[in-house]
Amino acid sequence: MHLTVLFFIQSILLFVTGTDTDCHDKDLKTRTPQQLETCITLDHVCIDQQQFVTYDTRYQPSLSIERPPTFSVKDITYNWPNPLGNGDRYLTGQQLHYAPIVIRPNTSQEACSDMRAMPPDFDACTVPLVMWSRWPFNIVEAFGTVYARLQRAIAGGDVSEGLLPVLATPHGLRAPRHLELFLEALFPQPMITLADLSKRPQDGSCSSLKAGTSTPTTSATTKNRCYRRVHLCRLRHRDETSPVKAARALAKHHAAAAAAAAQGSSAGLLDPWNAADRNKVLRVVIASRLSTESRSLLNEGELLRQCNEWKSSDVEGASTRRLASGNPPSPKRKIGSVDQLPHLSQVSRDKLTSSDPLVTSTISEEDMDLSDRNSESRRGAHEEVSNTPKLSTKDREYTKRHIMGRNVRSTGVPNKWHTARCVIRKFGSEEQGGLVADMEFMSHADVLLCLHGAACINAFFMANGSSLIEVRPLGMSAAWANQYFFRQLRREGLIHWYGIDVQNAINSKLSALEEQKSEVLNEQVRSRERHVRLPWGALKHHLDVIAKVNREHERYYQVYKTGHFYVTDDLQLVPHRPKSL
């Protein structure tokens, strides 16, 4: 009887304490987010060593038969963080699970005095947003799953920027630096991990010490761990609505720090670009990996020299004049084989023998339809090398609106890219200013060349009409690779994607793990980890095309239709279906 009265008094006190009448943005902060996939809200909660202890009388065993809500994160996984990068390269380093979430009613045996008070001092103005995210140590996944999703939710009014961002890292691990930067750009309050937020105070108020052990002393005051309201959210899927726009918002927030980091970096790589004529010099960045154990560009030094010696093959815009005048192009080395397309008319076959994508873009719609209808009969010959993505109806609509240039304004800048100024960049290197300096650096670039991987995300920080050239190692699954940068950039239509598939063993080298035939290697990703020796001809082809496209979205669409945006290392067009758009 005494216990029942005690909890009845507690239920009354819960409503008269923790008033939030003076709290800013109260309604939005206390409303359960709807755009963060799966969220629940708990009332009157203390957080103790990553457990959620509820004082809500609805869940008190002496007053109710209702149990506290459950919140499962069993489908949220992470890959083992290690000095070499993504842990999924190791057989037991992938798809690791978070600890289960505990939500329980309070008891009379709570270890700390702040939680034994009846009721505790609930903070009504601070509302934690506790997030469990998939693959938090992978910057590409974290950008789409956490930053892009939150940025859109805040912009749409679904999430308040007044919330306290709390990152539930697996087993209390340290938060990665990229997530600190992402959340700093979204919330005024600094991000904190769930492990740090729920630490027990070290001021002697907790009775977890063994008998006879002296009580620790500290000058730090006991922080509040009890809140009137807490949101728990599970973030599993990337938000791919507008990654480039989200990246620009991130860069804008960090602009001052980025500029300072870039100027203070020991490399000083912005100096030659500042002196360059932007309309005459194509600014090319070659991404170099911090670790050379796997997925390295073996001839990056040679490519750097050849890139800096590149001269535009169309300085005066000859291909554009040919299109305007209707004159046939001069014969050039053939890219791809028209013998594989016997249904084409002779006019279109002649056009395909030119390496000029703006000439081949005038192939008739009738031939395009024939190519589409006959693709089934040719599929067997290409099924091992085809990296063509299958577009959904939603993807096709995105492409029609954006890549076709209907909703994106062209730059209208005349083609004056006569030469290139190329640099090698180790993204994420503290010697070069770290992540914030990378954002500033890429805002000045026209082209990014990188092997498939995290470095390609830096293309999101480039200006409209810039280009990403993604190189895929020998044997890498296209279905897997296409779901990242190709799909995201195509759907938004602001940055142009170009691809190079390595299909010749002479241009490939096994990674250290594969070479050693190590049993720890994950067989499913071994091809992704292979080194690449990229022929200059493949890179030169794309630089020539990029110069002719000249940041114009409608020109890029013409190149996309003819297939010149995607070639192999020996300059064969990767088979695709133009009418799929």
C-alpha cells in the first residue's frame, strides 16, 4: 500500500516538475520526427550507461500491466573500423551488430542518487535526439544516412535544430571525425556520443564502488542525465534526393574553417590554381589513397605528367560548328565496334566511327529504337562486361527532369579549355588540412579522377557541370558500384558522371590480401580491392569529351545517349541502352 501511494505521488510530481514553458521551439523539439525512417519518443527518462530508464507511470509495475516500448536496431550494422579503412574487406569484419537497446522502468535500487530522487530533476529544455546509424565509420554511408537525411528533415521543418544530437556508436566506440563535422553543420549544440551522455557521475553520488574502496573525487559537477523527453531514431538507408545540394550546405557552414585549413596546409596546392585562368585551364584532381595496401592507382605519377601535358583536341570548338553546319566529321579512331550493330543505317554507322560524342549524338531515333529492340539478341555477347544499370520508373523521371537539362540551366560559357592543370590529392590527410580543406579544394576543381571508393564523395563539393571520372577495378560488380555515385549523380543531374571499367588483366594487380591468398579476405569484395594501372588513352578520352561538353547539361545528355560517358580501359564503349532513359 505504501509503495502504491509513493508511485501515485510520483505520477503527480512528474506533471508539475520539468516545466518547459520557457523553452525555445518547444513544440517542434518534442514532436516525434517522421522523416528519419523509424523513431519513437520516451517521456521522463534517465539515461544510465546506455540504458534508458523510464519513470513514466504507464510502465510502473505497481500501477500498470503495460510494458515499456521496445526499440530494435538488429538490422543496423557496422563494419569493423581499422587503419586500412572499410572493414568489410575482412570475412569477420562486416555486418557487425550493435548491442540491444534496453528500455526499463526505474527501481528503488538505482546506483546513483540523481536517479533515486522521486522524481528526478528532468531537463525539459534539452531534448536528446539519439541516433543509431548503419555503417557510421564509412564516410559515404554516413553522409547519405545521417547528414543528408537530417539536413532535408531540418529544412522541411520535421526536425528541430534545437535538439541535442546524440550518436549511439557501437559499444561506446569513439565517433568518427566526419560525423562530428556533419552534425556540427546541422545543430548548434555539439554532438555527443550516447556513451558519454550516459556516463555515471564521478562525484561520489553513485554507489557502484566496492566496499572499502575510497570514493573518487573530482571538481567536475554532476551533469544532468534525466530528460522530460527523448527521441530514439534508427537510420538505415541513404537519402539520395539531393546529395550535391546537401554537400554545398555542409561546405557553406564550414567555409571559414575550410579556407583557413587550405591556406595553412603544408601542401599549398591551391596556389597554382589561383593563378590559373579558369576558362582556359581544366582543373583536374587525381585522388590518391592514404593506404597503398589495396585499390591504388599504380601509375598516378605518370598520369599526372601526361595530364599536365594534355591539349584540347577541339580548341576552336570544331565539333560544335560541324553540328551547326551539318558537315560530316573528319575520320577519327573508332571507339566501340559498329560491327556489333548491324541494324544501323549507313549514315549512323558512319557517325559512330567518329570519336566525337557530339557527332555520334545525332544518330536517328529510329536507330535508337532498333538498338533497344535488338539488345536482347546481343545480351549474351555482353553479359560479362555490361555494367548498364536498370533504371526504375522513378529514376527515369529524375533523369528526364535533370540530365536532359529541362530544370537545370546551362552555363553558356564558351569552350576555352586548352590545357589542364592536374594535381594529386590525398583526401582526408591532416597534412593537407583534413576534410574541411578538401571541401574548399574541390569547389575549385573541374574534374575528379578516383577509383571507386570514399574519395569519390568529394565530387559532391564541385560546381555545377563539373565531372567525376570513376574507375572500377577488374571484376568489380557493376550492380554494386552503380548504386553509389553513378545513381546519385545521375538522379540529381548537377555533376556529370563518367566511368572507366578495367577489363584487361594487364592493367590490374592483386591487392596484398588477395595476393597472399589470406583466409581473412572477404571473397565478395576482393575484386574491389585490386590495384589499377590506368592507360592514359582512357583518361584522355574522357578529358576530351569533358572539354567538349563544357559543363553544359544538354551536351552531357547527348554524350550519355551515345555511350561515350562510359568506356573500358581499352576504349571500348560499355554496352548500354539509350532508350532506357
